Amino acid sequence: INLRAKLDEMDRYGWPFGVLFVDLDRFKSINDQYGHDVGDRVLQMLSRTMTASVRPFDMAGRWGGEEFLVLAVNAGADELCVVAERLRILVAQSSFTEGTTTIQTTVSVGATVARADDTAATLIKRADQLLYLSKEQGRNRVMFG
């Protein structure tokens, strides 16, 4: 995901976009309780759910660990919030069975729209701070800013 290119397009053409920073809630406890193979299946489930929940022209990818980034193109605040909430709800409704146990998880999301004075670093930092706030306020939520 090339944020610099999207920032250039926003400057040049006025095309708005937003970023979602997505993190699995309590992923370490899933790995600790069920093992890393189940943790890998959780990551795969999140990846499939993200792909199904974002708009066809948006981009989603793994940022690292259990963190994912969504680039919502041609999206202002309202569109970004709709995409973020849809993603959060679909992940919470997703599950798979491991033996006799149903594995479910939730995500916390930091959502922000790119601003004229943003760099890739400031945009990611703001989304990350919002993600942290989402975790602080109870997880399984979207914080927009």
C-alpha cells in the first residue's frame, strides 16, 4: 500500500482517502490458549473477512503481527466510518471450530481521513493512536479522528 502515492493524488486531484489501522483483540491469549496453528487460522479468518468487507477498490493488507491496514480510497469521514464498522461487525460474527471449541475474536480499529498536511508517517501515527484509544476504551470498537 503506497500511502505517499495516495497523498500525492489527494493533493493533485482532491481525491480523499482514509486509513483503518486494525488489530486483533486478545490475540496473544488465543495463541497461548490454543497454540500458534490456531492463531494462524485466526489471522487467515481475519484476512478473508477483511477482503469480504471492504469495498472492491479499497486495499487491505497485513501490517505486521496481528495488525492490518486498510486504505479506503475516495472516502471521506462518513464512508470511512461505514467501512470500519462493517469490518468490525463482520469480524465479530466470524468464527471457526477447533475440535469442540468455537473460536471467535474481535478487532479494534483506528480510523482517520488523510489531511492536506499529512505525510505517510503522520497518517499512520494518528491511526495507530486511535487504535490504541479503541483498545483502552474496551476493544471491539472503532475510534475515528
